[in-house]
Amino acid sequence: MRLLLTVLAIVLFSSCKQKETTLPIYGNRDFNGKDTLYHTIAPFSFVDQDSAVITNATFKDKIYVADFFFTSCRTICPKMKTQMKRVYDATANDPDVKLLSHTIDPEYDTVGLLHNYAYMLGVTSDRWHFVTGVRDSIYKIAQTSYLSTTSKDSTEPDGYIHSGAFLLIDKHQRIRGKYDGTREADVDRLLKDIETLRKEG
Amino acid sequence: MRSLIFVAAVIIIIISCRSKADVEFDQYYNQGEILYTSYCANCHQKDGSGLALLYPPLNKSDFMDNNLEQVLCIMRSGKTTPTVVNGKTFVQPMRGVAALTDLDIAEIATYIYNTWDHKRGIITVNEVTGKMKSCE
């Protein structure tokens, strides 16, 4: 009897474990009578540190991690960039993984400045795009597509409030994970989730 | 029982051996660590290693070794000119923290100059006040 219970527990446990290996899909969903329509990243067009135009097509068949920052920020951005650099290093041999950092201070963070920033961080634009563009477009995509808080606030030390979130986006442009980019442990979880997502194919 | 007495004796000796200077050093150092964590570690990192060519390292730094006065000034006033550290040039400007008092700066300096590879000893508030007069 005890043996049976043990076997049952193991079976239950392992079936739970299998469920854990699928990542959630974030955001509102619709049903069109046939299929479930998931929340996806809206069409966008920005310019990266090498003046290349970056759109949704740049991430076709790629998994990517997105965040929002600005180069002159002293509060959480340096922590975020330290952690994003970890992601960059950890995925160095994964050609299907890319990174996308949006500046939320596009007037100051020009293409040239982002180019220097990426150079100083020691990263290349084939894997990590630092993009700038029209302020309203960046803020809108942050809030409505990536479900991330971003706004200008003169009472803050550096003039902006923004979340330090990293968003994990799958090959169908759906949000599959949200992480605190200032916390090492949360980014450990992100690295694991990237591996899980890669297995989805 | 005997070993307990021995341990107690050792502890008493250690405590009584600690001079006023040691206690003062500890106060500076511990407060410096707290200030370092909130004002400096975001960029220079908790372990002082910096980040690539964006933020220079402090754990091993010939610039720190040779430029104590400048380091004190930079904490409050920032730095916009390039800085060469261990042969590498860092151009990203650093903004100072204007709110730091001379005592805060002395405590941070005591912390960073006595952690990692550094063993300079205490940097007192009087020393800082004197040196800060030469800041540009």
C-alpha cells in the first residue's frame, strides 16, 4: 500500500514538473471563434546604435529580451545593464537569442551616444540593439506592448520613473516572462526560462 | 570549563586591546560601506570591479592609488574629463553626489581605500576638509 502511494506521489510530482516547463503567455487574450489570439508586440520602427532600422522583422524567428533605460541614469540602470550584460554573455552561443534596449530619453541618447555606450559596454549590434526613436512611440510601446511603466517625472533624481523590468519575448512576439532586471536572482530565473523557451522551438 | 575561561580571557584581551583609533576606524569603515552601497555600488559594483569601459574598477586602481585628492573631489563634484585607470580610458561622465558631507566622503574614502587590494588606513574628516579646498 505504501509502495502504491509512493508511486502515485512520484507520478503526480513528475507530471507537475512537466507543467512547470511551459512558460505563461502574458497579457489579454481574445478568441475569434476558432483560435485564441494572444497579446503580441505591436509593430514598431526604431533606429539602433549603428543607424540600422530595427523593426519586428529584426526579431523574426528570434527570442529576445527587452528593457527600457537611459544612459545618464544613475539609479537602477547601471544595475540593469550589469544584469543584461550577464544575459548577453550567457547567450553568446545562442544565435536565436537577441537583446533590445530602448532609451526613454531619446533627445539626449542619440544614435552616436548609444553607439559609444554599446562600445564601452563591449557588446556588438548583431546581438544587442540599443534603440532610439520618437519619444511618444517608445513610451507607448513600453506601456501598451511590453506592459512596462515608463514616464517623465521631474521629482525623480534623474527625471524619469521607469520599472527595471526585463521582458522575455518569444518567436511569435508574445510576452513569456517578466523579471526584475536589478536583481541577480530574478535574472538567474530569466536565463533558465530562455533555455525552456528555446526548447519550444 | 578550562577552555571556556581561556576563550573568555582571549575575548577580554582582544576587546581591551582595541584602541580608540581602531574603534574610530571601524566607525568610519562601517558607515562608509553603507554609503558606498547606496551611492556608488550601482555602477562600480559591490565588489568594486566596475563594468567594462563604462564604469572604472575601484578594487584595483592605479588612479585611486595616485590621486586621493581627486577621488575625494569627484565623489561630490563628478568628473567629465576622461580618466585613465590601469591603462584603460574611461570617458563616460560621472555625476557627483552634491549632498555628500565631508564626513560622508571621509567614510566612503576610508571604506574604498581599505577594501579589496587597498590598505591605506583611516581618512579622517579633517583630512578631507583640508583636501576638499583644492577641488576645482
